[in-house]
Amino acid sequence: MPHTLVEKILLAHTDAADIAPGDIIMVRCDVVLANDISGPVAFRAMERMGARRVFDPQKVVMVADHFTPAKDAMSAALLRSLEEWCESQGVTFYGQGRGGIEHTLLCEEGWVVPGTVIAGGDSHTCTYGALGAFGTGLGSTDIAFCLAFGEFWQVVPGTIQVVFEGTRPPFITGKDLILAVIAHIGVAGGTNHVLEFVGAGAESLSIDERLAVSNMAVEAGAETGLFPADATTAAYLQGRTTRPWVAERSDPHAQFAQRVRIALDALSPLVAAPHSPGNVIPVEDARGVRIDQVYIGNCANGTLTDLRQAAEVLRGRRVHPRVRAIIVPATSSIYRQALREGLIDVFLEAGAIVSPPTCGACFGGHMGVLAAGERAVTTTNRNFRGRMGSPEAEVYLANAWVAASAAVAGEIVHPAEFLAEVRA
Amino acid sequence: MIFEGTALLIARDNVDTDVLYPGPYLNIVDPQQMKWYLFEGLDPSLRDRLREDTILVVGENFGAGSSREHVPLAMKAWGIRCLVGKSFARIFYRNCINLGLLAVPCREAVDAARDGSRLRIDTDAGVIEVDGRVFRMPSLPPFLLDIITCGGLEAWARRRLTTG
């Protein structure tokens, strides 16, 4: 029987002899992840399950990133309890100032390799598909079960193969590719499926760009968004990890539920207008929309690639007097590299705020939430009503070129208005 | 199993977990405290309309977005035991099952229901009655029914630990 990539990964992590979409199986985890929100709820559930110790401390990792630095006393207590639990269980803990936003961090730190299964108490665990891993988001009770038993129940998903054809014009990034996919299949189009990204346009993407694509697979309802591992993956993992892995891909005659073709040559930078990631329009159609804030960061687009793009726009320019620009390097190591490259200086010179790595305002937690009537352009992944603060605020999702250009112009513009030509 | 109750309609599609339970309240760990923020970003007055036998009747892709289990935990804290929807987002659906909260996808039943409709769900017979009209519901896989019957994944896990 030919198999899809996701079926091969799941087959290697289950006792079932063969699997097909719709089957319910138990799947073994290579890594179990939670954070300061999902973790403490899961720990209580794990206790009630009657499990005292985690199944394997080597396979469990916790990251403090949502309410960090603590926004109030209650969050501080939550962060404290997370840290104490990790100490008592002997599991890896990335504390404040020692890590960053979980999904960027775990890739950077070598936790994620192709062909593995990563259960995360965060919906954007699908980001790990960028490295060919079945990373998938689960709730706290699922995570409690994973912590206790090292496995979770899973309905075997079908596969929607997405073929990125052609080459990207300037200013087209991973963000635009995934927004094009969501526009095509809809915000629930990937339910009970994984997305699999192939084609010359997929292979040409750097890992940072792939992270941006896979990150928003869940915004199409999908369980993860897989890039088959290739030479780019191997080069990224070199020196980051000692975990063994092999490159797998779907068999030639594997059954796909659907095949979607996205032509890149004619693509404009895209924005998702309020209040849905599926409300996608070309940046030209949003031209002139006045904004109050720009937020460049989060687990989708706080990479060095994003910061470099933003710096290229902001170098020698000023953030519009009416606008706040908040820039959030996703991890400490990205922050330091940005510092070495002089990017942080560019941001500060332009009048932007540089935030410590945190999920911060992306989920409306703190560090830059929006007032009623305010409008923001962000490189984040959700623009639901009220997501970043007031229900009367509006969020436009876009790539870092577009976001930085909006910061300077005070309104949404095509980045070509500032930069005649850049490397794609 | 049989669930009977009164419909409370949330007749919109793609209702996300951010509006069902906004981010600022995610630092709460006690479901009895969580319940005061359920529906906060959607329509807080829905909380006042919850009754002991409320069955939530919802649209397409209900519970999209964040994996926050605070949403079904808060529903459970209000005493909700069942949802009927046109369709559910994957993580939200898992969370419901894991908490022993029955979530039934059935478009015809949702279309037939009004606020205050009487609903009766019979998982053994595979039917939903809406004000006396009978609709077939997709059969729940035995594995998921087992979790629900146990009262959720916690109890299911306890059984697994004690029986080895």
C-alpha cells in the first residue's frame, strides 16, 4: 500500500499494522511540549489521572512564553508553578530570558527533526511541519495524557497536497504563500487533514519561510503543515541536533484527498483583513488603510528573516508619528544575532519599540494590546475579533515587508513604494 | 447514552476560542473561576441564559483557533454536557471528548433547532430529536464513546492505570 508522508510518520509511532484516514490510533510522542498557559492546567489533570511522574523526562519540555515577563501577580504565580513543576519532574525548562517563543525556540534548539511526533499544548505546534515533523496542537487534558503515558489518540488525517508552482516575485514571503492557501481552501478547509507543501516554490523556501507557512496550517483547520525534508532541512539541522532522522516523502501513488496548485509568479503581497485569517486580499486592495500600530513578531514571523526584512524598510527611515511599531525577536538567540547585525539599532533609530521575546500582544495578553477603534498591521497569525485587545480594534495580518512599510507610511502600502527592488 | 435538554443557539459560523474565552483570562487555572469569562468576547449575556439542561447549538467550524481548554472547561463548570453543531474545529472537538462533553456534528438538527427547542440525543440509536423531529446523527466511534462514557480522558486514564 502506498502511503502519504503523514501516514508513514504515524505508522512509525503506533502499534497498528497499517493505517488509513479515519482510523483511530494511539500515537507515541517523541517530544511533549507545554507552556505557562497549557502546562499548569495539564499538570492538575495529570495528577487526577493518578500519574505522579512523566513517562520520560528526556522527552518533555516546557517553555515560559505567554505571560512573560509576568504581566501581573497571578501570571507570576503561574510562571512560578511551571518552573517548580519542571524542577520536581526533572524536565527541560526554558525560563524567562533563557529561550523565547516556544515554536521558534524548539526548532532552533534541535528538539524537532523530520519524521518525529511532537505533541504540543498550543495550537501552533503545527509549525514543526516546516521540518517534516508531525507537530500538532492539543488541549491540556491531551497533554496530561501525553505526560503520563507518552501517547495520544489520533484520527488518521487525510492529506491535502499543496503545490507551490513557479518562483516568487519580490516581497512575496512564506506568509503570503500560506495566506494564499487559506484563501483557497478556507478556514475550515483543512479540518481532519494535514497540508503537504511540495513543488519548486516550496523547495526554494528557507526554513524561516517554511516556519511561517506551516505555522498557519491550523488557520486552515489542518492538523499540521508538512514540508518533506530536503537538503535545506539537513543544512538547518546540521550542528543543532544529534537526534537521528531520515528524509521521507509521500509515495508516488499515495492517495491525496485534494491537490491544490498555487501559482507564485503572479502573486501580490497579501493581507488578511479583519476579522478572519481567511479574509485575504492583495495589499493593493488595502492601500491607504490608516493604522495605529505595527507588530512584527510571534511564532509565525519573529525570525531573523523577518527582522532583516523589517530593517531593510526601516533603515534610514522613521516610524510614522501616529504609529507605534513593536518588534519582537522570537528568541534570545535571534535577538542577539539581530544586535550583532545592527538591526536593533536600526529599529531604535527609527523610533520602534524592541520587545523581549514573548507571545505578548499576539494573543491579547500584554505588551502592546489595542484600544477600541485602533487598527494594527501585524505579522502574527490570528486577527479574530478582540484577539489583540479591544473587540472594537482591527488587525490586518501581513508579511514583515508590508508591516514595516505600513509603520513608515502610517497606512497600508505596497513595500515597493519604499524599496524599488530587493532580493526575493 | 441519552442527553435531553433545551437549545441555546449560537447561530454563527467559525466562532473562535478567542471570543469564547479571551486571552487576558488564560492565567486562570480553576474552572470555577474560568466560567465567569465564557462567551466574554462573543456575548457575555449568553452566560445569563445558561440553564441546568442547556444544550449549545452551534454553526460550522465551532471552536476554531487556539487550543485553550478553558472554553470547554468553563462550559463544563456551568453544567453544560452536550453540544450539537454543524461542524467543529479539530482541537476543540478533541477537548470536548476528553472532558466527557458530547459534541455531535449534525447540520440538519442545527437547522431545525430554535432557541428553546427541546433536544433529545440518543447515542445508542444514533438519533437526535429536535422538537419531536428525528434526525440521524453520525455514529460516534466506539473508542470516543468509551471515553465519553467513562466521563472523560482523566477517568479513562485512571482505569488504564488501575487495570494495567
